[in-house]
Amino acid sequence: MIVVRPYILILGTAMAGMALTSCLDEYPKGEVEEAEAYTSVAYIERDLVGDLYNYIGGDSPSHGLQGTIRGVYDWNSVTTDEQMMPVRGADWDDGGFWNRLYNHRWTSSDGELSSTWKYLYEVISRCNRSLYFIDRYRYRLVLTNEQYEAFTAEVRGLRAMFYFYTMDMFGNIPLVTDYNTPVSDIRQSPRSEVFRFIFNELQEVAPYLKGERSNELGNYYGRFTRPVAYFLLAKLALNAEVYSDNDWTDGIRPDGKSIYFSVDEKQLNAWETVVYYCQEIYDLGYRLEEYYGTNFAIHNEVSKENIFVIPMDNNLYSNRFNYIFRSLHAAHGGAIGWGTENGTCATVSTMNAYGITEDNPSKRDPGEIDSRYYINFHSDTVLVKGQKVNDGYGNVLVYHPLEVAENLTGSPFERNGGARMAKYETDFTASEDGTLQNNDIVLFRYADVLLMQAEAKVRNGGSGQEEMDFVRSRVHEKIREATLDNLLTERLLELMWEGWRRNDLIRFGKFTELYDHRVNAVVDNTGYTTVFPITGDVLSLNPNMVQNPGY
Amino acid sequence: MYHESVKKNDSWYFHLFLKKKEGENLVIQIFVHIFASKNSNYISTMKTVSKRRITLCLLLSLIVTTGLEAQNRSFVLSDDSTHNIGGSTVVIDQKRMNRGLMTNSLQALTGQAAGLNVQTSGANRMAMLNSVRLRGTTSLTGGNEPLVIIDGVYSNLSALSGIYPADIESFTILKNAAETAPYGSQGASGVIVVTTKKGQGAQFHISYDGNIGFEAAYKQLDMLDANEYVATARQLHKPYVDGGNDTDFQRALRRTGFAQNHHIAFSGGSDKQHYRASLAYMGENTVITNNSYRNFAAKLDVSQQAFDDILTIDLGVVGSSQRNNDIFDEQKLFYSAATQNPTYPNGPNASGGWDCNINATQINNPLALIVEEDKDKVLNFNSHIKLNYRIGKDWNVTAFGSYSFVSSENSQFKPTWIWAHGQADRSETKSEAWLGNIAVNWTHDWGVHHLAAKQMAEYQSHTTTAFNATVRGLSHNTVTNNNLAAGSMRQYGATGSSYMNDALLSFLTQVDYRLMDKYTVTVNARVDGSSMFADDHKWGLFPSLSATWDLRKESFFDDFDWLSQLKLRAGMGISGNLGGITAYNTLALLYPTGLVPWYGTATVTYTPKTNPNPDLHWERRGSYNIGADMGFFRNLVVLTVEYYHSNTRDMLYLYDVPVPPYTFDKMLANLGRMSNKGFEMGIGYSPIHKRDMELNINLNMSYQKNKLISLSGNYNGTYFSAPDMSSIASLNGAGFHGGNNNIVYQIVGQPLGVFYLPHCLGLVTQDDGTTCYEIEDLDGNGRINIEDGGDRYIAGQATPKWTLGSNISFRYYDFDISIQMNGAFGHKIYNGTSLSYMNMRGFPDYNVLTDAPKYNINDQTATDYWLERGDYLNFDYITVGYTFPRKLLSRHISALRLSLSINNPATITGYSGLTPMINSFAVNSTMGIDDKRSYPPYCSYSLGFSIQF
């Protein structure tokens, strides 16, 4: 028999165990460790710059500047007189969410607002991370100065764009530019400071950005190029009166004529700055398309008008476009081959602006109707590939553009009230109920540039008639005088469904008015609702944060 | 028969389901309904038994009484089972395992131990697997499921469900820290030790047991039928479609379920070697079409003694192959079945398509949905070897090694005519686990002292790899998911694979000291090292201490004849938990994110997707328990009581972190605290204990109180204060997307899972004649604002405060009868089904309950109006058996038994929905809410046969 001493066994057991401690190290195989990721210049550019383009659009709620629901787009559109989401029977009550948007009754506990904030800052933080790592590897991988400037310019430009959306929504926001900032150093800056920061950043990086078209297929498709920066600079300057105002509830706004920017070594006031950057965009070759619809066609990459788009491809990118899907009547979608949600529609005041004052098409004067009505909306009798559509109850589906109310439940127009979103050419090859379409989502385009230019000229005491005429004559509409009121209406007609309405209404001081049928709207005499509240979770997680006035 | 009642407030109904034998082959069912109400404000309807149903019941009963049976267990009776009720170490041997029709080993445990909750609602086994809880939820992130150890192999509930109940010798339930300590961190949420049957003795045995049974649903929702539907739509002047049929879609989905189990076992050997081999088959077609389960299992155990009995070798192999045909989306299916337009045909329309109201966007034709596939094929292979080497009198060494392999293949198919427009998915997960340990044991007795010590080292490694593929745009429905080439689209993210590995290294020292057979002290110290934590935090020390005092053996109790047993127990310990987390959380990793256009090519980029936490460490739970075991009058009555208290610290959870500066809003960290305390009691009463007659009544009860103490703390010197309130579960379906539809919350200072709701004062009639819920202005600000922090209050908890399990068994000569009951009390259920189906807003696109037109509620605001008491007492089964006396059997037959069972004969509850047995235990998005997804309650009738040679 083998004799084994017990203490040897105990010792042996313990030693065998010790020998195995190295087995507690982790070796992931399906992921890449950060320390080993940035081994070449190409990887740096792809994963620290290119990766950021995953977050312009999106495929989940609140994630994406446009295309997804309950995010930046909805807070800027469904909150206005442009479009709304009526309650339709069992659908779209959604805990009162859409009703709160329409009536401006949002609160700091709205989860969707919090998600939007988190999305915007997630991207800003990703930009800061990219800048941090580009700096870290700059000398290790010997980036040329040219490479370094190009990479950082693109990231800073994107970051400025996200700061623009965040500031526009939330006013006083934290300016974080260092990836490793501790929570205790995070506090809000006044809106004007954030505004100046964004403006300066864009001005600084613009020369290092490629002067290429971003909407065209090619090396710079979907990317932040110089015209995109110029567009944002013009947009920022146009809203300078709003953004320079740190106390937006006192009813006093600074005058754009006395807000100065240093542009091209000159001091220009806000309106001159707008005109300057609009001209720059023209000089880069942007023009109006002959046909309005070309910008929203399935293959709109060829548009010479679009400036910045979210690339869409049925088989490649995961970016979604939910707005037609959620707007069309289910039978309408069914006829196309999609299961659509029968939700959003244009408001009555929007319909009136388009010249629709009679619900019955035969009673309308065709001359009064803006030609863009037929492109922007599905309205009246629905045709799919030339065929009428059965509404599911055996009747022909007819949308009634003027039969819109906050709550259509029980009304005969519960399901078919309101004109629906068209605008983008119907892509019959789109999958996922039409949300994966091939038409790129248009964020910035040249018609807006012309209207900004016109408005700036008018506000500076000049005439914007020429620019406005370009826009109207392209759609074969009669000339209208370029007054501020007419310009605001023109922006609605031209830029319908494009996500600018809240921004426009605030600039024109009309966001707090009881427009359309907002009888239940919150009473806001100070303008506090022009800025959304900082949400409760953000406030509770960082004691430095201060709530916006009025909330 | 089916019964529905839509009720409010305090109406209670009792639904008694009796069976009475008359003559030879006739069975009559009697239904008794009693309504008692504190106020008359209840809505209730009762349908009398339809003729068809009586016929069905009679037919079933005829079949049942003329030849079939139930009873799954072998019939070995063990004498001391009543001694273990309700204590901390509960041993559930064969006698105490549940009888009746068993389709899953877990069912054998239901209601058998205080503090153990096995949720068996519905037929969805995966749901059941996820909701086995020992002493409730102690961790927020996970790892709340008890550890399952099958013959020494670290395993899980899913593997247990693959073992045939008759192959199980006993379950041992360990709950206290001192008892679970030897199993380390994985046993933090309790341990279920499963001992399977091995060969014994030298004699050759062969046995067969099996059962066959039918299942039939007995209750469904009382929706408007075709005539009522059309009449109501006309009356309300709403556009509707009359398809000219009268289809009960709930019934159309159903069938008579059928279950059969067969098990055959051989054993034998000599005095130095034993073997046992068994083959088993379990099959169940549930009451819902296309929903079925199959399991084939084989098991072999060999034991050999060698070298003059110094070395003992035990070797075991278990293999099983399960096929689960699940319902892809229970909620969508049952929601569609209830609310589909009843005038549509019961089948495809004339053109071969499926009629569906296109305006009802949230539902599909249920008969088209039922064609969806969600199939799992799970292959389990398990092998272990144990060597026991005896060295002299006091020493022995054991070495144990095991390897297990699980391959789980999921295949899904969504046909072209429903929401997904033709989609097929295949995925496969393979996991491998190695375990090896070596232990040195020393025992020594001198005088009145007994000392046992153990030193063990153990290493475990666990690797999981997975692969998945999805295609859309199928050209043919007939190929389902058998040829993914039928799909035209493979989007980015539709294919993927993964690899994950973690390891655990442990050392255990255990000392057990007993004095005079009266005083026992056990000390455990276990050190666990996990690969999932960063270098500085890998190791955790988890000590425990327990003591027992057998008072009965003290001389001062000598005269107390009536006291047959009195033992005091106490224990305390610290355990660690990491069950809820996965590997690589401490590393800064980059993942492929998505495709972007990049220099003319669609390119995949890499990026982080979580905030890494290099400071991650063990979640710790400190607990103590104190209890007593008592026996009176020669153990005629035995009583076990125990109180426990545990405190979870450094709770692993995805905490909210401020954005900015963090990139993502959640971070896995150790911050919060939670406490659990409870009281458990078991009573066994054997009033009759004679040769020809025996009556045993067992009852276990447990009270549990959970509290979320804190969700904040310091991380890296920064104080994180997570929101005190966040939603766990909310409503789904038409008009319930987002907004204020959150129902169940976790709120600091409250138990996990409380209802936080607006208060409804009652129904009020509006100008247009419809009614709506009148909401109280609880915060007194003059307006109704029902968002969090506004007009809401804490209205009750989702987890039962009390649970009860009881078994009554009676034997008269060779006949025996056994009844098992289960109950849960003190919790509430949100009846989201009634909120949705009483809402007239969606009518006629969505059908409604028969009472809905009368109340004409045009409102779907979630208030406490539909919050109901969830108390219930369920009769799990009743089994009648006959064991043939030896004298009637031939020489080769050593035992023969027949039995007859009814599972789920009755539920006593005040809850008005389909069933109160919903998810009340597992903290997830369905917790506490009956939201259009309840599986129709059903009974099963079965006959069991068991023979041994």
C-alpha cells in the first residue's frame, strides 16, 4: 500500500490551487481590448472618426437626430403647429405623451426627454473620447500634422453639431471638452457661452474640413464636411438673438444687429454673418434642384441641393426612418406592403397655410393650393400605384386634412382624420414596414440656406426678395413679398416634416402662442417653455446641475 | 366548463371542482360558485356549463376511469420524511415529491419547502425556470436562482428539468449561509442538491413506470361573440366588418392536451460493484396548438470498489435531448386571440390568406400567429467521476472531476403573412464546464468528542460560444427555417457569434465539532477567486459558523415524555454573489458597432458600448438564522420554525450614472443595499399511523419581507445617487407605448417591486355618455399630473408576503390518496388585461369583454382601479393510488401500483382575471402585471402505472 502523509496532501492541495491562480486572467476573443485597438493610422481614423457616424441616425427610440421616434426630431416637430399625433381610439394615447408635446405640458420627469439628453451627450462624450485617443496616439503612431488636423477637425465639427442640438433644446448646458472630466467639475455654462463656443469651434475647424459634398456617394458620403459646418454657422448666426439671451424669461432679447462675430477678419453682425456663410455655401456649388421632389427621391444622393443627410440603405445601414411608417393609415401601408401605424398628421393651421380651407376637394380653388401640398402630403383620396385603397371597413380610404383634433376618439374621422406625411418618394423596396427605405434622410439643404439668407437680409433692414423668389418659383408659386411673416410661412411650406419648426417658431417669438387648436396648452407668458427642463435624473445625479427657469 | 368574471373591489368567488364517482364508469363534475361582496360594485358574470363541455368531461372521465392513470413517482415509502419539514435543510425524498402528472422535474418541488417558490403557471417551462426562488430576491442584477448540484456536478435549473423525476432519489434544499457556504459564491441564493438513484445491492431489478394524461383548459376570457360584437358596433355607430362567422378565437387556438411519460430502469451488480441504467421519455402536447415539449433522457451510474475497498470509484453519465416548441410571443398570441374580430372565419379565407383587421395594428390573426415557430433543441451531456481513497482509520482523500456540455439550438420562423413578413432565425449556444476538486478529510473521535475537518481546492472553468443568423424576406413559407437561403435580406447584425470564458478557483476549510452528541459547531471558511473581477478584487473570503443544541438529550428533559424532539439551531455567515454578471466587465473593450459609409465602402467600426468598471468586486450578503425543530407525542406532531435575516451589501447593479461625464447612462457597480428577512414554519401531523391506515398532513408556510435600502454610495471617491424610483414593469399593447404606463417600480425604502399608481376614485360619466376613471389629485396641486412624483402613491407589493404549501396524504390498506395545495398571500396583481379589454376606445378594432359595452369606459389610463388582491390557494393535484399487495403478485413482480391524478383541479381566489398565478417573484418586465399574456388555465387528468421486477 502506498503511504501518503496527510500533511503532504494538505500542502499539495494548496499548492495545486495556487498554481491555478493565473487561470483567473481574462482573455476575451470576440472583442478588442482598447489598449490594442489603435495600431495603425487607418484604424485610428476609422474607429475614432468614422465610428461617430453611427450615431447621426439610429434604430432605437430617442437615438438619432432624425428618423427615430421620441427623440430630437419629435421634440422639435410634434411640439409645434406643424404636425401632431392625435389620439385615435385605442392608439396613441401612450400615457398622454403626445398630448403633452402638443400642449407643451412636458415636465422634468419625462423619460423621453431624459433619453434624448443622454443620446446627445453620449455622442458628445464619444467625440471627446476620440479626441483624447487621437492625442494619445498622435506621436506614438506618428500622425502627420495634416492627418492630425483633419481627424480632429472632423470630430470637433461633429461635437459642435451635437452641442448645437443640445443647447437649442436645453439652454444652459455643461460644456465638456475633456474626456476625463470628473463629475464634480461638470456644471452648466450660460447659453450664450455655449453658443459662442460652438460658433468658434466651427469657425476654427472649417478650414481643415474637406470642401466636398457630403450627400453624394463617394469618399465623403454622410460625413461632416465644410459645407455642413457653414450651414451650421449660418443657422447659429440666424438664431444669435435667441442663443445670446441668457435670461429668456424676461421678455427682452438682444438685437442681432449688435451681436458681432469675427468673420474672415471682419466684424460682422449676426445677419451679415448669416449672409456671409450662405454665400460660402453657394460658392461651393450648391443650387436648388429643378424639381422639389428630387431631394427626397429614393436615390436622392444625386441632389445638388442637399447638404447633409443620414445615409439610408435597405441592405446596409441600420438607420431607420419611422415617420412615414407611423403616419400612414394601416390600410394605406397595407396596400404598399407595410404594416403602418396610423398616427401623425399635419395640423389644421398647416393645412390652411397650404391653402386647404375646405375639407371637400371639389369645393377648393386649385389656384389657392400650394403645389408642395401634393408632394408633402398624402391627403384626400389615397392612391397606391394608381389604385384606390380599401380602408379595412369596405370604404375607399380618404384622408380628411381638416378633421384633426387632439383626441379623435369616437369621431367619424378617428382613423382617417388629417393629412399624412409623404415628402419622400415611396420606396416599394423598403423593408421593415418602410422604415428601412433607400431615400437618405435630409437634415440640411440649400432651400433652407436661401430662406435663411432672405430672412437675415430682411432682419438687417434689406430685402430678401430675390432668395425667396428662387424658392417659390422653383415650385411654380406666385411671388410673395419677403416679409418676416411671409418668410415664416414659406419656411413651413418649404421645410414641412424636416424638423425645423420649433427652432423657427422660437426665433419668431411664436412658440408660446396658442396656435392651431391648442386650447389645453400650458399658459406661458414668460417664454420658459422655449427651453426644455433639465430632467430629474440628470439633476439628481449631479448636484451641480441647476434647473432651467420656470420648471 | 369555462368561467369568467370581470370584477372589482372585494368580490370573491370560490370555484370548486368536484368529481364524484357514481357506479362504474360515470363521473359528474359539480361547480360551486359563491359570491360574497362587501359592496355591490362588482361586475361578475358566470357561464353555466355548456352541454358540450359536460360531454367532454364525461368522455375524459370515462377514459380515465376505464384504464388510464397518473402518478409519476415510484412508490418506495420512507419513514422519516415528516422529520424534515420546513427546517433549513429540507430533504424532499420521493415520498414527498409531488405526484400527479409531471412534465418537468421542477414540478416535483412545488410547494414542498418553506421559502422555495417554484412558479408553475402556464406551460412555458422557460418562464418556470426563471422563477425558482429560495427566500426571494436578494440581488438586483441576477444570480437569484438557486444553485443546482446534481450528484456533485455544479449545474442549473435547465439541466435539472432534463432529468426524469423517477431518477431522482431526493432533493435537499439548503437555505442558510452556513449550509450553503461549502458551495461558495454560486450557492449564495440557496442550493438544491439533487441526488439521483444509483444501483444498490446485488440483486437485479428492472422497473417501468409511466403515465398518460389529458389536459383541458377550463377557463377563458368572456369576450363579445359575433352577434354581440356586431350589435354593439351598430349601436355605437362605429364602422365595423362583419365577416359573417362566429369564431371563438381563444378556443380556436386550443386543443385537448396530451402528455405521456415512460421510464425504464435496470440495476444490479455484486457486492463490489453496482450499476443502474435508465431510459426515459417525457412528452407533452399542451392545450395550445403547436406548443409541445419532448424530452428523452438516458442515465448510467457505475460504482466499483477496488484494492480491498480502499478505493471507491463512482462514475456517472447523463444525457438528455429536449425539444421545446414554444409560443413565440405569448402576449401577442393571446392578445390577438382575445381581441380579434369574432366574425372572421376560423381558418384561412377563401383566397387562402388570413383575415385580419388592418386597423388593429397591435394584433394579427391568431391562427396565423400560431404558425410562428420558436423551437429549442437542447442537448445535455454530463459526466462525472469520483474517487474516494481511504488512508487508514481517520483519513480519506476524494477527487472529483466533471465535464458537462450543453448545446442549445433555437430556431424561429415568422411567416410572410404576419408582422415580420417572412423571417427565419437560427441560433446556437454551446457551453462547456469543467470542474475538478480534491479534498482531504479527517475525522477523529475521542471520548465524547467528535471532530471532522475538510480541506478542499476546486477549480471551475466555463466557456460559452454562440452563433446566430437571421434572414428576412422569405420566398417560401414551407421551408420555415430549414434553409436560410430562402431569405433575400441579411442585414448588418443579422449574423453574429460570441465567445466568453470565466473561471473560479476556491479553497475551503471546514471543521465540524460535536460534543456528547448534543452540541455541534461547524465552521466554514471558503475563499473564492473569480476571473470576472479586476486583479485587486478577484478574491473574496466567505466564512460561516453554525451551531445546534439537541435539548432533548439534556437530562432536565428526561421526564417530558410528550416531547420527543427539541433541537435549537443558529447560524451566521457571509456569502458572495456574482451570478448576475458576465465576464469582461472590468475590461475596456471595443465592439463592432455598425456599418458606416467610409471612403466609398460600407465599413464596420469598433467602439465601446459600456462604461467599464475596473473596481468591480464581490456582492456580499451577511445573514443569520435561528430556528428550532420540535417533535411532540412520539413525533405525532412535528414543528419546525426558523427566522432569518440577510443584508446584501455592495450590490451589483447597473446604476444610473451622470451623463456627462459618462458616455453611457448605466454602469455596473457595487453600491446599494437590500435586506431580506423572513419566518418559515413547517408542521407535520400524523394523526393516524397504523398498519392498515395512515394519515399525514404537512404544511409549510413562509413570510418574507424584502426592502431595498439604498441605491447610492461612493464610487471612486464620487458620490453616486441613483434615482430613488425607477420602473420595472409597464403595460404593453395598443395605446400603451411609453408615457405614464409604468406600473411596478423599485423604490428605495420599499420592497422590490411595488405598485406605484394614480388613485382612481371611481368611474365618472362624461358629456358624451362614456365613462372614464376619475383620478384623485393626490399631491393637491389642483391638477391631475400622473407622472412619477405626481399624483401617484404606493399601492401594494407584487411579491407575496406569505406563501403556503400543504400536502395531505391518506392511506387505507393498499389505497392512498394525496392532495397538494399551494398558496400565496399578501400581494397584488395589476389586471392590465381587464384595463385593456374593458376599454371601449379601441372597439371594434379590438374586441372587448362582454361587460365592456355596459360600462362604456373610454379610457385606458393606468390607475389603481384595476389593482386587485392576488391571494390564491391552488390545488395542484389530487392523486388516488392503489398498490397491489404482494400476495396478489407473481413471484417475479416485486411491486405494482396504479394511480389516477387530476392536476390543477381548482383555484380559490378573489382575483378576477384568468389566473392569479402570474409572475410574482422574478423581478423583470412582467412582474406583478397580468397583461394580456396569461396562458389559459387547464386541468390534466392522468393515469399512472408502475411495476417493478
